[in-house]
Amino acid sequence: MSSPEVATATAEAAVAPVTPAPAEPPRKDKPRSLWTDAWYELRRKPLFVISAIMITIFVLMAAFPWLFTSVSPTEADLNRSLTPPDFGAWFQFGKGGQFGYDLQGADVYARTIYGARASIVVGLSAVIGNMLLGGFFGILSGYLGGWTDALLARFGDIFLGLPFVLGALVILSTFAPVQSSPSAFRITSLVIVTFITLGWPSFARIMRAAVLSTKQLDFVHAAQALGARPGRIILRHVLPNAVAPMVVVGTITLGAYIGAEATLSFLGVGLREPVVSWGIMIGEARQLMEAAPYMMAFPAAFLAIAVLSFVMLGDAVRDALDPKLR
């Protein structure tokens, strides 16, 4: 092709209309909520993954203990009294003896597995009760303010002034004396009620502080200006944005309540036989530390790991829910 033809083709290409590329449809990214962002952050944290796995194992132990052992925790044989652990029994599931036997000849491994149920039930029930009761009073105190806030604050101070362990000792010793033999359901319910009675003011204060900061936000003022009822504002706008601190504190407190239940059971005023719990096992083993240290070592290790797992989970959830800590 000659030079004039090349120049002509180039000029035609220059003046030819350029077909625009089809525009990409605008992306419709749905804004993520606080909980969605928190879950995205939690999945990337090894601390959360490890603690969640450990807690899942303990929950399975509490709900389905027969998946871990086929031996009854109440089955005893004095011929096996204080028999040390048999590590070869780990390869013979159902035989028992992995952790040895206690003074009565009961399998320590089976009792350790079944002991998770009482500890987790007490801790979880107490936390749920505290969140419901403390959250209710905290919302009323923070949203209504005025004399309602002052009255509820002074009422909560009465319970906050009681040391937790001392208050629990007084309540349990009064309503379930050591000399009596209350039923397993009664003493378990009494321990849960004691934890709720002494713990709800702390949850109420946390919820009150969260509500005070949330009700000053623009969308709450907008809902009030539109004439929304207080109940609707609390349920639709205030509560979803104020519950995050309660979840964090509740997760950490769950581990603390498991340790508190073991402490009270160790002192003889908490859970008692025929309930099987880690605290009872540790209390029974304190007189046999030299002869059978394994009786205390295994339930104490499970107790420490469970408490640590819930504390670690609470720390991970706190970091994920607080944007300043990311």
C-alpha cells in the first residue's frame, strides 16, 4: 500500500466514530452490619478459632457425654479403689480407667466427662439470666433517666456492695445448709439464682452505659421526631446497637461463673452429690493429694482449660466488635 493510501486510511480511522464499550452495571454492595464485620474479623483470628473448638468440645461433653465414654460416672467398685491411670485403656474405649479410679472405685475419666454438664449448665444459665434481668433494668435506667435511673442505680448498689464469694456463701448456707441434703435440681437452681442475684447489677450498668451513648445518635432522634413509641425505639434502634458490650462481658463472665461454681462446690456449699461436677471432684481429692494426685489433676486441668477458653473467646469477640481495636 502506497503512502497516500496509508494516510487516507489513517484519516478515516481517526474520524470514524468510536463505539463506546458497554458500561459495567453499578455494583450494589450491601452495607455490612456490625455483626457481619465482627464475624469477618473473628474468622481470621487464631485465638477465636482455638477457643471456639475447645468450647465446642466442652459443649458436646455436656450435651452428649456418652460420645466420650460408655462408663457410668456413678458406677463404683471398691476393688478398684485408688487404682492409678491406665494409659493402655485409651485404646480400649469403654473399658474405663484412663484417668484412674477414686476412693470409691468410680472412674475418674467418666466423672470428668460428665462433670462438664453441671458446670456449663450453671454458668450458661446464670449468664443468660443476668443478661435478661440486667439488660432489662439497664435499658429502663439508661433510656428513661431521671428518678427511674436514680432508683435503679441505688437498688443495684445494694447488691454490688456484697463481695461475690461472700454473698454466695451466705445465700447458699442459709437456703441450703450443709447439714441438709437438697435434691440435685434444687441445689443447682439455687446456685444459678444466687449468681443471678449477685451479678445482674454489673450487667445493668454495662447496658445503661451503652444505652446512654446510643440514644444520643441521630437515627434515634429522628425516630423520636417521627413520633415512634418508646418501646419501638428501644427494640428497633437502641437494643440492637447497645447489646454488643453485653455479649462480650457475658462470654467472659461465663468462664468466671464456671470457676465460681467450682470454688463453691470445693468449699462444700455449692453443688453436691449426686451431682457430678469438677468442683466436687476437686474437693473430694484434696485429702488424697499424696496417694492419688491424678484425682485432682484431671478435673482441675479440664476446669482451667474451660475457663481459659471462654475468656479467650470473650477477648476475641471484644476485639472484633470494637472498631478501635481492629
